[in-house]
Amino acid sequence: MIHLMKGFARREFQLVLLRRMADYQPDLVVAAMRSLDASRTEMRQVNARWQRILRSSRFPGGERRLRMVLGPPADGADRRLGDVTCRTDQWDLPLWPDLRFEALIGPDGTVLHEWLVRPEGSPTPRLESVADLTPWSCVVSDVAERFAPAGHQADTLPSRWQVTFSAPDARPYVAHFVWGLLQAVEASADPPRTQTA
């Protein structure tokens, strides 16, 4: 299965992330594809290859797969979850220089969760109101911390996440994320559930 990985590195991995974001922000995705010198056809082909890699029983999974594609992580740390010690590894991606792609890795090397995050200690965007929540401007933690208390909910697709919150005007909203990056915000009829991520 090595032939599946030939020519598959950070550039192609970014196209995989963009494929899901196109459902929400096609114009931003087109601009990002242009910066990668990629076409829609290539993005579809790369995504199809990635799906074959994920389904392959002969290809390394979990953390090993990410390291084969992205190389050694830029940063990593242990994270305690209950009685289990997991690890977070983070990689730089050129499309989002202020962010990192983070994988939460279980003790057996299984990837439990993965998304874009803001590196610890880096400046956060100024969020005075809901109007400041523009597409691709924030990650999950930015919104959850600014509009606390917030509720978190995984979507039907592993790449999608939702954060419900109340704005300063007390109206409820839901923020939609793909791979941890904000895609859209809409008014909600339901009050936010206040649990942590």
C-alpha cells in the first residue's frame, strides 16, 4: 500500500481538510486551493486516496499514519483524561500559519480526536460580538472561552463540531466548525447546553 502514500504530504493533507470545509465556505476553499496550486479535480482525487488509506488494513493507522504524512510533530504534550494518560501532538500547516493541527492520541496510538487549534500562548482574535465571528477566524476554544458558558456537541461527521452559546444580547447561537475551524454562526431556537469539550 506504499504507492498510496507516494506524493501524499502536508499539501495533500490540507486538501483533505478543505474538502469538508467546502460544504460551508466554497469561496474560501477555492482561494485556499489556488494558493496550493490545486484544482477541484485534484482535491477530489486526493480525498479519494485518503479514504482508501483510512480503510486499508495494510496501512499504518493512528499516530503512525499522521507522522508518515505530516512528519514529526512541532509540539506535543501528555494530557490526563480521567485515569488515562493520552498525548497531544501538533503540526504546523502552511494554510493556517496561526494554528496547528492537533491529534489527541490514546495510550495504544489510536487517534481519538483531531482538529485545528490555537497554539498555547499565541494571541487570540478580538471577539467583541457575534459579528466578529467570521468564517475561518476562530477555533473552538476561542469561541467557547469568549462566550462562556458554552455547550459542545459533536456532529454526525467526525470532522464537524458545534458550540452553542449566548451572546451579550442573551440570544442563543450555534457555531459550526469543521476540523475545529469556524465555518458559520446562526441564531438558535434552543438555549446552549453548558458542558465542557
